Amino acid sequence: MFFTQNNWEVTNGTLAQLAAPLRPWSRMALTTVAPKFLIELDTPPETSNFRFLLASGVEELLDIAATPGSRIVAAHVVVFGEREQGPRFEPLFEIRRTTQVTTPAIHSYRRHDGSWAALEFPASCAQTTDGQVTVFSLEP
């Protein structure tokens, strides 16, 4: 989820027109209820489309990937570490569902070094095993 306050709305009329029909915000707050993704789309420089998107949750990421005309060229997971470290971005290459379709979804993502990490809790489900289903991949 993303949260914002009314007084965080962009008041610059030009920026508001560029973002129309969407409403631009100068600040927002992120919850850790669902994993967050920073997505880079392949958009030609002459288009007025947005190039970067924030998605909250695996389902939203998959919706963006399945939208006709959208091509994701890069994706990052926003990893919320300890308070002293702060959040960081980790490149995303693949997401696998680690649970059966009859149980609540728990996903793991593959890191740059080939290791796997959980996107949702419990984190103990981050180990890859046979029978997992790849739900998102940036590699052909």
C-alpha cells in the first residue's frame, strides 16, 4: 500500500497537467504489508508515458507485465532492512511462487548472485524446491 496526505499533492499546475489524468504527489509513505517494486518500462523518449512505476505486491507487478504494450526492461525489489540500514533496491530477475495454489501465495525472488530471498513472510519459505512455479522472469 501507498499512503499520502492531501497537503502532499503537487500544486504546480504544469506538473499536474503532465500527469493528468493521474494526480501527482510530492511525497508518499510505503507500508511493508506487501513487497514493493520499482519497475522500468521500455518507453520511447518521445512519448509522454511514465518510464518508472512503483508497484505494491506481486499481483500488481504481474498486472503491469501483462498490460498490452508495456515491456518491463528492469525491476528492483525495495528491501526494507534494519532501521540503521534503511531500505535498498535489489535487482529482480525472477519470482517463483513457493506455495501450492490452494494455499495463500508466498513468493521468492532470485538475486543477482543466484541466491533466493522471500518476498513475503514467513521468510523460511525462501528455499527453492521442485514444483515451484515461475510467475515472473526478465530472462527469455
